[in-house]
Amino acid sequence: MIKSVTGTKDILPSDIPRWIYLEKTVENVFNNFNYKEIRTPVFEETSLFARGIGEETDIVGKEMYTFKDRSDTSLTLKPEMTAAVVRSYVEHSLGAQQSLVKLFYISPMFRQERPQAGRFRQFHQFGAEAIGSPSPLLDAEMVQMAYEILKSLGLKNLTIKINSLGTPKTRENYKKILKNYLADKKDKLSEDSRRRFETNILRIFDSKIESDQIIIKDAPKLIDHLDEESKADFEVVKNQLSKFGIPFTIDPSLVRGLDYYTKLTFEIDSGSVGAQTALCGGGRYDLLIETLGGKPTPATGFAAGIERILLACENEKSFTVPEQTINVYLIRIDNDLESVVSELAGKLRKENLSVDFDYLQRSVKAQMREANKLNAKYVLFIGGDEYKEGLLKLKNMSDGAEKILSLEKIHELISTIKK
Ligand code: HAM
């Protein structure tokens, strides 16, 4: 038997109502903040992500699904949306039509990580990108939106961590400080971290190896070496979050696994999902647009993992969705009425009613069982003496009330079912 690929999973019909509930909640909050939806292709040229996310990151170095197509072009299934959205923003000059472009997305992503609970190789993100303003109030808006979505889904066990990575200049200075600190400890670092020491020292913070973490734990913190502008912006974000009544903690080690961040970074963790606690993450990325060929343009955003959020929601029983129902199930009493039933179903469906009936020549009892399984609000019996007289029996499944209706007066039937 061929099975789904490791790290991917089917979203089965029984899962779909929870996904739709989440998607509707997400769209509603983004709509309230005036974000417009964008959809980009599933694959892009590999160089977009290599340049955008950074060659030394885990994503680009180890996790991308990269392949050559038949014309020998290197393509990559998108591991995240920010680079793709920025590519689209630059390519279509979206900034020319509007000075601040606020976009949101819901889309599958692909990373070849080691699968575990809450970590997949195909997973789904929703997220937002606001391109065109350096305002720290917009950074606060990102945290507020992300938090509001998670709260709207009924989640409680949440922790918000924020940090500032400063301007690129601050970071360059800090990298020197970090290099000094690590110089005599370099030999004790893992091979990956020794390489990163030379190529992109900040990425050492991403190491999951314990011995690296012990060394890096006591390293000087970037947040203690911020420039005045970054400090002032960070203050604005903190004050604004307090005004919104949003609780947060400052986590100086929150460098995030992507190279493009400047100034604010944030993550929201859940205590209800096991090892993979990050439900969402984001921050400001003021240099990415020019890195990808656009005019220098400040921007900020976040993305959230849908599978993880749904897992947290399930564990906290944070929301329930109504059971799926259909308006009416048609029950054929006489077998020779199959085509009459099918025709009637067609008429009712045209009236915007959800209708189903039996295709397996099952007994009346089995058809009733099916109607119950489908949570039909009504069943309509077709056949017997009643049918010969042009009549049908309609049964309300919630109270058992029955009504005899004339086949000729189909509108009466429709209005009763619609009530
Ligand atoms: P990220 O932190 O790489 O950021 O991913 C955001 C969220 O996607 C994570 O917090 C997690 O919930 C989910 N996620 C990531 N990898 C997996 C996986 N393998 N399986 C399941 N869920 C996963 C970004 O992607 C940035 N583009 C966020 C951003 C937008 N920054 C600025 N704008």
C-alpha cells in the first residue's frame, strides 16, 4: 500500500470543520485590521529563499525541498511566506499603489525537519506582512493581531516573548562583541557552530546542541547593546502592548531562525502542545525588500503554524464546532422510484438545500440509519400509497413531528424544510 509521505498528513473530512472554523476566525481578525489576502505560488526560484532567509540558517542549509525542473532551473517549495510576499510586492510594484501594503495569507509550507508532534514536513501557516512603515506601533499591531487570533480561538495557556535585534549597525557591533566572547571557547563548539562562528555568528543561537547552549547562555546579550533608535522603538512596542493589556516577557535570546530580522522579534508559545511550543513568530525586517531587489522599504510581520494551534486548541478544548448536518435525506420506500428520488433531490438542491439519498438500494431501515448518521434535519419518504396519491411524508428528526405534503406544492415542502 502506498502511504502518505513521512511528515505529511491528510486533513480528513472529519477534521475540516475545525480547519474552517480557524480559517474564518483568522480572516475575520485580519479583516478587522484591514489586511488583504495574497496567494503566491507553492514553488519559487531557490535563490529567493537562499538570499531572503540567509544561507547559514537551518531552513536554507538543511530543510528546503529543492529540485531542478526539466529546464534545469533550481526551484524550492516555499518554506515560509515572507520572502515570497516580498518578491510579489517588488515584482508587481504594490508599493506604488499604496504606501503601506497590509497583506495576509493562509498557505501550506514545506520544510524537511525531523517529524514529531506539532512538527511536519508539509504544514500550514497563516500570517501577515505590513510593508511600508517603520512605525513601532505597527510592530505592536502584529503582536496584537496574533494574540487576538489565538484568544479568539479560545486559547489560554499563552506566553508572549519579545526582543529587539537592533539596527544592522548595532548587530554588526554586537557580532564583534560576541566574537570576542566566543574566541577562546570556539574549540568547544559543535562543528556547525564553529562554521557559523566564521560565516554568521548570530546563528550559533539556533544550535540545539546542549554543549553549545551552555556556552552561549552566558554570552553578552544584544539587547544590552542596542542603539538609541532601537531602544526607543522597543519602548514604544512595550508601552503599546501594555496599553492593549497584552502580557509579555522580554527574552534576550530570541534571535529567531531567519536572517532578515531587524529591531523587534516576537514569539507566542503555548504550554499545551508538548515540545514544539512556538505557535507563532515574527518581527520587523527593514532590509529584506532591498535585499530582494526593491527600494529600501521598512516592513514587519508574523506567521503562525496552524497544525500546532489546532493541537493546542484540542488539548485545551478551547472551541467546539457544530456537528455537520444536511437539510433533508430522501428515503425511497419503493425500489422502482430511484429516478424519481434523484430528480426530486436535484430540484431541492437547486433551492439551496443540502440533500442526499441512497444509491445502494438499501432497505428503508438502512436508509433511516444513514439519515441519522448524516444528522439530517428532515427525512422525506417517497413511495407507498401516499406517493400514488401524489403525497409525501416529511419527518422532523429533532421532534419526530410528521407532515403530509403534496408533491405538486413543492414550494410548501421547500419552505417547511428551510424554516
Ligand atoms: P517561523 O518561526 O519559521 O517564522 O514559523 C512560524 C510558525 O510556523 C512557527 O512558530 C510554527 O508554529 C510554524 N512552523 C514552523 N515550522 C513548522 C513545522 N515544521 N511544522 C509545523 N509548524 C511549523 C516564519 O516562517 C516567518 N516567515 C515569520 C514572519 C513573517 N516573520 C516576519 N513575517
